[in-house]
Amino acid sequence: MTDDKDEKVDAVFAALSDPTRRAVLRAVASAGQMTATQLSTQFPVSRQAVTKHLNALSDAGLVRTTRHGRELFYALSPAPLTDALDWITDVGAEWDDRLKSLRTYLAGHQNP
């Protein structure tokens, strides 16, 4: 992976490390698009706190915004999740290879 892609994946994992942000992202994804005010009615935090979470998600590229009049709507931007999934798949494949090598080694060194 390139350094730029690594930084993007790091930002996704950092954004998703907070359970409230994950819940906010889930709510946005389910609704299609929502305002911070609409989201704040679903969480036991202030509208300002929801906006802060949305900004972190936006910085990671996980949500995009569109303005309709005075309202700012947030919608899911799934591409960074694909990059994170690719990273997870790559790491998983490396571990699969290591475990296969270990199994082969152990099978060849068992006592009769």
C-alpha cells in the first residue's frame, strides 16, 4: 500500500474507533442523508457533539456533505471503507500464509 493510502486507512480506523461515530455513520447510511439536527435527536449528546463526530467522519472521507438552502446534509461515502476492507484482507492473507507455514513445519516435526 502507498503512504497516501495508508494515511487514508489510518484515518478511517481512527474515525471508526469511537462507538458514537460508528452509530452516527450507521444512522446516516440507513437514512440516506441527514442533518446534524436530525441526527442529534437520535443520540444522548448535543447537536454540537454530533457535528464534531460528523466532522471526524468527514475528515476520514466517510461522509460527504451537500447544502440545500441553509441546511447541510450528510450522506455516506463508502469508498474509504473499501480501502479499509482491502487492508484487513491483506493482513488476514498474511496471517493465513504464516499459519499454513507453521502447520506444514509442525507436521514435518511431529514425534512418531
